[in-house]
Amino acid sequence: MFEAIAFYLFAALTIVMFTITVMTSQALYAITAMAAGMIFISAFFFILGADFLGAIQIIVYTGAVMALYAFGMMFFDTTRNVVEKRTNPQIVFVLGVLAAVMVVAIFVAPIVSNNIQALYPIQEGVGNSQAVGMVLFTKYLVPFELAAVMLLVAMIGGIVLAGKKMDRSLTLMAEEEIGLMDESYEPKAGGH
Amino acid sequence: MEVTLTHYLVLSTILFAIGLIGVMRRKNLLMLFFATEILLNATNIAFAAISHYIGDLSGQMFAFFIIAIAASEVAIGLGLLIVWYKRTGKIDLDQMNSMRG
């Protein structure tokens, strides 16, 4: 009973928050609503017994991803309204068909799932974090390491892309000046 | 009033559709990233729900990897967006037509 109440409450809240994120024209409203929606989504994970996933959801999304987006919002001039023009009808058609196919697949999925056997069944008497650790570090060790390498690549890529020549404004230069800058660029000793 | 797997899957579909609407109507690239995060979160709910109702931990594992991919995507995407903004001063999708695509 409480599970049902919690599910419907958080479902309504999540849908409202994400609708605000998608529909509003103010970037500040969008980012605030999305942060709230991410926290409400973690509630579903707690209801479903995936405690560790819920904690990770809060830490990663509302901690790291939202901080990055807040930084991006401060960096870009997002107070200026971008005119949302009418989109290409072909893209709308393709995405609409995609969504329809997905709805059909989702309604068929519980029928198909009766034939699925659990590969790594949830054991009794073991907490969620412990069970996740045991599966992640035995069966999914190689994907885990690959994810670590991917995160390292992403971190280096972010630093190289965003931190390159931060003391100069590439906006105010012509294309030729940017090309010449690679040879003649030397960092000033005293900063700027 | 039992909450079944279908409830969670329908919720996941609704959130995914909201994200698709966002991808379709946004022209600001930062707002487009918000919509992609909504798409990834919708699939995460589906994975966690299936993991719970089948009694298998693989769904949660996939959700973890999706979260890792989302974090990488934000880092690289924002880096590229900053470079583009420094060169042009705009993050509108319609003005990214230097390849005449």
C-alpha cells in the first residue's frame, strides 16, 4: 500500500519536473527542475530495493552532472532566449515511430520476461551494496575496468577541450589568428 | 493496488517520450543535453525495475554503466560546447551549419 502511494507520488512529481525541464524557456528553471527530477528518480531505486544505485544516482547526477551543467550555464549566455523554431517533419516522424515501437515493446516485455531466468540471482541475507559489489567485481570486472578507462579518457578530454588557452578569448579572434596562435603562443609569466 | 513491472515500464516510457519531445523542440544545445539526460534516466528506471521483478542483478549493473556513460558524455559534450562557444559565441543548433549538412 505504501509502496503504491510512494510510486504514484514520485511518478507524478518526476513527470511534472521533467515536463518543466523540457518545456520552459528559462535555463535556470530547467536546471532546477532537472535536479529535482533526478532526486525523485532515486526514490524509485530505493523503492525497488536498489539502494546502492539510488545513492549513486544522487551523488553522480545531482552532485557531479548538475555542477557541470551549472558551470556551463554560468559560462554560456543562457539568459538570452533562444528562439525554438519548428523542427524538421522527418525527424518528428522518425522519433514518433521510435516512441511508438518502444511502447509496443514495453507492453510485450512482461510476457517475454516470463521465460527469462536470472543469471545472477539476488541472494538472501546479503545487502544490496554487498551483492552489487560481489557481482560487479566478479562477473562484470572487465566492463568495470573499461568504464574506468572511459571515465579517465573523458576527464582528460574535458580538461584538454575546456582548459586550452583559457586566458585568451577565441571569440574575438579571426580564423587566421587562431591558426597562428599555436606557433606564437607563450603563456605570460604573471598570469593575466 | 499492487505496483507491477508494467507500471514502472509505462512510467519509463512516459519519461522517455518527454525526453524525445525535448530533443525535438530544443534549439539551445545546453537544453538538448538536459533532454538526453532525461532519456538516460528513463532507461535507468526500466533497468532497475526489471532487475527487481526478475530478481537479477544484471539490470542494476547496466544502470551503473549507463550512469558512467552519462557522466563521460557530459564532460566531453560540455568541453566541445565551450570550444564552440569560444569560437562563435553561439550555442544555437541551427547555426552549426559550417559543414553545410
